[in-house]
Amino acid sequence: MGARSGDAVRCQRAIFQWVTWCNEERLHSALDYVPPAEYERDWWRQQEAAPQYA
């Protein structure tokens, strides 16, 4: 059981590293070659700066 749990931990770590790379570092052509996380942060900043109408 110990070896299997070690494999699961390695697998989880690899998935986490890939997702982090995919969201934080990878340049996305559909987003003007900006990482998705950066694009989203900029989008939220624009939303906060936009006037709110009722």
C-alpha cells in the first residue's frame, strides 16, 4: 500500500505542476500570448474600474 500511495502523491504533484504551468506560464495565442491567469487578473481589474450602472 505504501508504494501505491507514493505513486498517487507523485501523480498529484505532476498534475498540480502541469495545471500551474498551464494557467500561470503558458502563453495562449487566443489571449494575445498572455498566460490565462494574467489575462483573467487584467479582466477583473477592468471590471472593477468600469462604472456600475443600476
